[in-house]
Amino acid sequence: MRTILAALFFLILLTVPAVASDQHDRLFDTLDRNGDGSLSKQEFRESTMHPIDREKVIQLFPGFKDSASLNDAEMRDRLFDAMDSNKDGLLSRDEFKKVAPNVLIIRF
Ligand SMILES: [Ca+2]
Ligand SMILES: [Ca+2]
């Protein structure tokens, strides 16, 4: 019995991140309105149904310590630039999934 419980527990541990990742994929697809596989700044601006968790942003990007006075749209633009690690002006799926789940309040 105990073995079965342990096995179940492991199964749950293995499944949960996969499910979350799948949801983040779907969120990315929802935001990618023109379906070109990357998010433009405009597409990311429209993700306002997922508010920014400012404290988490500051934890991840210390440069945001002075961002308290920014409004939500300005914050989103600046966050976009911070997430765009290869600076090509677009968020790839990887760039998005690396940061967005930590800094956006995502309600599925
Ligand atoms: Ca797009
Ligand atoms: Ca990029």
C-alpha cells in the first residue's frame, strides 16, 4: 500500500509541472494573436487580463527597483524589453515561458 502511495505521489510530482507548462503554452498561443509563433510588444500589451506582480519583477530584475511610478502599460513595455533576452524585439515561446509564469498573475 505504502509503495502504491509513494508511486502515486511521484506520478503527481511528475505531472504537475507538465500540466503547468502546457497551460503556459496555451496562454502563449492565446496572446499570439497573429499566430506567427512570437509575441510582439503590441500583443504583450494586450495581456492585461494577467496583471504584473511587481514584487516578483523586482526580485527577478533588480533594475526595476525604480519602477514604482510607472503605470501598467509602461511597466508592461519595460518588462517586455527585460524578457526579450536576445533583443530581437519579439518574445519567443522560450523567452516568454522562462519569465512570464513568474511575473504575471496568471488565471487559467
Ligand atoms: Ca505574434
Ligand atoms: Ca526575443
